[in-house]
Amino acid sequence: MSDETAKAVHITEYIKSLSAIEDCIRPYQDQRRDLARNYVNNKWLSKEEIRLAKKAYRLMSDDIDFEQLGAFYDRAVEASKEGS
């Protein structure tokens, strides 16, 4: 089997595996969207609050150092002001 043929086989296998995984994940993605929609429809949280809660969750789950993040953010803002 040539390198090109082997590459094509690997690409095909990868796509099939990726498709199977995404099919399994899809119900959970729908459930996540329904959860957010429910909170907005019940006026428990706004769309903006949902968006910020998701960001906060991701930061917490990634164990982000908030002092370091804040310092970096301040430097980035300062650099963007200097570039303008």
C-alpha cells in the first residue's frame, strides 16, 4: 500500500470515528442548549449571564490563576491602547 493510499485510509477511519463520537455527543449538546433556554425562558438568568456563567465554569474547570489572568489582561489592554 502506498503512502498516499495509507493516508487516505487513515483519513477515512478518522472521519468515521469522529462522526461516531459526535453522534454520541449530540444529545448532550442539545440538553445543554435546552438547559440554557429553560433558564432564560424562566427569567432566572439572561443570555449574557448564561454566557458569563459558562466562561466562569470553564475558567474554574481549567484551574485558572485569576491573579495571573488579571495581570495578563491588564497588560493586553495596555498594549492594545499603545497600538491604537
